[in-house]
Amino acid sequence: MNILVINTGSSSIKYQLFNMDSETALVTGLAEKLGEESSILTHTPAEGGKGKFKVEKDRIADHAQGLSRIVELLIDREYGVIQDKSEIAAVGHRVVHGGEDFQSSTIIDEAVIRAVKDNIPLAPLHNPPNLKGIEVARKIFPDAPQVAVFDTAFHQTLPPKAYLYAVPHGLYWKNRIRRYGFHGTSHAYVSHEAAEFMGKKPEDVNLITIHLGNGASMAAVREGRSVDTSMGLTPLEGLVMGTRSGDIDPALPFFLAKNLNMSLDDIDRLLNKESGVKGLCGMNDMREVEDSAMAGDKKAGTALDVYAYRIKKYIGAYYAALGRVDALVFTAGIGENSPLIRGMCCEGLEELGIELDKGKNEERSKANRDISTADSRVKILVIPTNEEKRIARETKRILMSRT
Ligand code: ADP
């Protein structure tokens, strides 16, 4: 069974075609700069796959043209990996915000589309392009079921004590203001993989999952269900990120408006695009920050301290929330690749039963692995995330449950 996974942004379409009998990606690709003069389509067959690598730099007017071109490449004699689009059994879509309407992935029908539209105020930058992707895929694949996999769904199991802000209650029931959390597809994927890696079922383990990419978030996962997470109503809350501040004193925006005459748009830009690690040291690529800190740049060193200290505080908080923790799970670009950050986050936590094996932490690998000492009561795992594979798995699960 082949499943096409698409993740549609405002001017881009990321895609992967999976053979779900072997759970392997046949091809990965990205159409970007849609609508611009020189759009770029990069089509990369899996290693050892039959198609060839291709980069095109022709104008692609919009998402409809982009997806049509992607399908042409998928079935192309030279670059393709299938003969005909009828070999695609279903399309899985990443949808950022499902609000409180979706606790799980779902087959897309008119009611689902209406609900995703209703949630646009909660994700004004993401849900509209996700809907566009759904609309064009339904036209191009009229016979293939379409499945929506929501970034927020995994966190719908948070209890009210974790998702409510202590603000007047009407803001929740009238205006749906609460903590939702994001990166759910990644937290769900690594939780599942971590349990399997430990030879257990997801419902038998308690985990703290730590997703450190450009955006960053953590989740407390009890017996396979998310019970707390660090992002909130928007992805701004929680950890220090590449360019986002994460947690701040909520009075900071008033201070900036009153004393520095900043507008709401200025403050939005400041906290989302000019803060975080970039705000602290001027760089947001973690490799660059680490190299500069090593070379003696004090601001970069301090940025790393602030970054890792916030994660450590959340580890403590989620340890307390869960009571028993079986493993910390590091994932995404920084979590998978930075021994320095992992080491800083775990430093001094031995009394909590968290003991890092320094040698294993330094080893480079793309595999799921355990980097804790043999005696560590809490395992420390590195599990590369794969949100597309999770979307393909969910799409297959939903298809199978219908037959
Ligand atoms: P996104 O959230 O956009 O998917 P990624 O998960 O790819 O991002 O993570 C990007 C981050 O990972 C960047 O800050 C990058 O510098 C960092 N990163 C990638 N490789 C390394 C490495 N070897 N050491 C430190 N940081 C790394």
C-alpha cells in the first residue's frame, strides 16, 4: 500500500511517498517559492530507489500546479517511483490546528473541512495553507481517501489543570483560549518508538519527550498519553527556541508598549522572530552558536546556558507531574545531534536517577539509541523523529479501521 504524505505551507508543499508494506519512503520532495518567478522543486528518491534525483527551477503558479507537477514526477519514467497515480491508496495531510474538535486523526469529509476552517483563528498562518493542500489533493486524487493528522491531537488528553490558564473562565468556553500544545505528531511518534525500543508497550511507560528543532517543545507522556506540554495557545510558550522567547513574564508586552512605545505587531515580531537564542546572541543555528561559544564568544555561551537551563527546569516539572519517569527522549535537529546540549540538560540530575553515559552521548548515529549509564534508573534515549512516517502510519491505521 502506497501513501502520499503532504505538508502544505503558505508557499510550499513538502511530500513523501511511502510504501507502507515495508514502511519505507520511496521518495521525498519539496516544492517551494510557489507563486514566485523561480519556484524550486526538489525530488529525491530514497537511497537505492529506482527514480532519479531532480531539481526544477520553473515558475509554479500555485499549490494546484505544484501538486500536479509532483504527481507527474512521481509517475515519470525516469524520475518516478510508481507507474500510475491510482497506485496511491490514500493521502495523509499534516494539519496544524484541530482545536478541541479532533483528538485523533480522521478521514477528511465536508464536516472536517468546516471544523478546520473554524479553527483558523487559532492558527491563522498554518490552517489556511493546510486547507489549500487538502482542496487540491481531493481534486487530483478524487478516488483516494484523504486523512488529516493534527499537530494538536496528541495533546488533547491534557487534563484541565494542565490546559487551563488562570484567566476569567469565559475566555475558555466562549473564546476557546487554553493551552493546546504543538509538535504532537513528533511527540507521539517518538513516544511510540521509545516504548518499542525499551521492549514495552506505550501504555506501560512514562516519558518526558524533548523535541529540540528550530521550534522546541516538551511533553510529559503518561502511559502513552500526553498529560502536559510546554507550548500553549500558540507555539510561543515554553522552551527557549531559535527565535522565540518561550516563557516570559506575561507583563513584558505591557512594559514594552508603555515604556518603549512598541505596537502589538512590533511586540509579536520581537517575541516570535527576534528573541530566543537569536535574541540572546545574534545567531539561531545551534551549530554556529556552539562553535562560537567554544571559540570564546560570551554571549553565545550565555545563550546556551539559558537554553539548557529552561529545558532542565521543565524536566524537573514534568518529573514531578509524572511521579515516575522511565525515560527522557531527545529528538529533532538539536536533540538528535547535539551532545553538548543533551549533556547540559542532564547535568546534575543524577539524584533524580538520570545518569548520562558521556561516551555514548558523544557517539554520532542516526539510530534509536540509549545514552544513559547501565545503572541509570531513568533511561536517556535519542530517537530521531519522523513526523511524515507517523502521518503515513496514521493514514494507514484509519484506512484499515474502515474496512
Ligand atoms: P525544524 O524545526 O525546522 O524541523 P530541525 O529539527 O531540523 O528544525 O532542527 C534544526 C536545528 O538543529 C538548527 O538549530 C540546527 O543548527 C540544529 N542542528 C542540526 N545539526 C546539529 C548539530 N550537529 N549540532 C547542533 N545542532 C544541530
